[in-house]
Amino acid sequence: MTKPVIVVNFKVYREVEGAQALSIAKMCQEVAESSGITIIACPPVTELGYVARNVNIPVYSQNADPHAPGSSTGWMTPSMIKASGAAGTLINHTEHKQPMDMISITAELCRGCGISTIVCADTVELAAKIACFAPDMIAVEPPELIGGDVSVTDANPAVVENTVVSVKNVNKKISVLCGAGVKTGKDVKKALELGADGVLLASGVVKAKDPKAALADLVKYL
Ligand code: G3P
């Protein structure tokens, strides 16, 4: 996967229900194709397989659970995510947390079935601990900035820089993303200047009046 990486988490906003999820994923694909930048789409669980089978950009689940295939109900197993056609998953988003020992098991199950992992962390300290599980990417997101109008890159550049240093000290192969309030190409540029390999965002695209224009703006300085 080429860097930088832009990850669009659709969350469970009303704007992504049903057919709208594929429509936003297609916009991600168009901008990825015209810009050459890697854009990963994270549709809601109900649309995961449908979206994954109908776009050619990487599609990730918004969550995976620490469960192997078998007799349990309603969980997102890494194995099912793989079978749906998705290429990876977010784990431990601040809006869908897992205890540390479960993060480790989930990441291991994902590795075992060949899907990529982006593990989220609220703090630099947590990001450094998660780095020991060797996920493919770690995304640092201060919860208080999520959904707001001020990008983490302006409100708290230190958390981005310090996460990059702490994670790469543990394992240089892990890509570091930052998120919360990221909305513009300027925010993405700043994230990269702070050492991040990309961004994780949601409302800047999903809630935008014109999501395609918002996506095009995100890649304009890359
Ligand atoms: O997963 C992305 C996220 O939590 C940040 O949300 O709306 O601030 O881009 P947002």
C-alpha cells in the first residue's frame, strides 16, 4: 500500500445508510484513481461486503471482534471480514473500544486470516503499548476533538509528533495515522509534516455538503 493513506470512516451516520454507502465509496474510488493517493473506505457493517465487492479501492470494516468462527452470535469475526471481500479492519476505535488483551487477540486473528489492521489509540502512551501487537497501522485520535471543526494537527500537534516517535521506536514498520477534526487538504499536509503516514477522518467527508469536493480537497497538496 502506497503512502500517504487517507482512511474514510463512514461511521453509522444516516448519510451512509443503504445505497448511500456505495455511493460515497465510489467517490473515494474516483478521487483515488484521479489522484493516485491510497484511499481506504470503511462502510457500515451492513454494507461491508456489498461495498467491498463493488469498488476497487481497499475497503475496511469499522470493527473486528476477538472471535474465531464458531458458535457465537452477532460478532464481527476477522474471518468473516476477509470472506466479505474487505481487506482490513479498524480495531478499538474510541467509539467501539476493546480491552488491551482483546485488541491483541483480534490483531492476531486478523493477521492469521490475512487482513490488515488499523488499531486506534486515544493517547501516545496507549499507541506505544499497542505497537507491541504489531498492527499494520496505528491511528491516534484525541476523543475530545472527534467530530469537531478544529483538526488535531492544529489543536494538538504534539500528540501526532509524539505518537509517531513512540510507535516507530517500538516498530518502524507500523504506519501512523492521526485523526479527529481533519477536514481539509491543509490538515492532511500538516499531518504529514508532523511525521504521520496519513489520516483517519469521518465527518469531513460524510457530513460535507459535497463529499466528492471534500475528498478532492484532501488530496490537493499530495
Ligand atoms: O474515525 C474517524 C474519527 O473518529 C474522526 O472523526 O469526524 O473528527 O473526522 P471526525
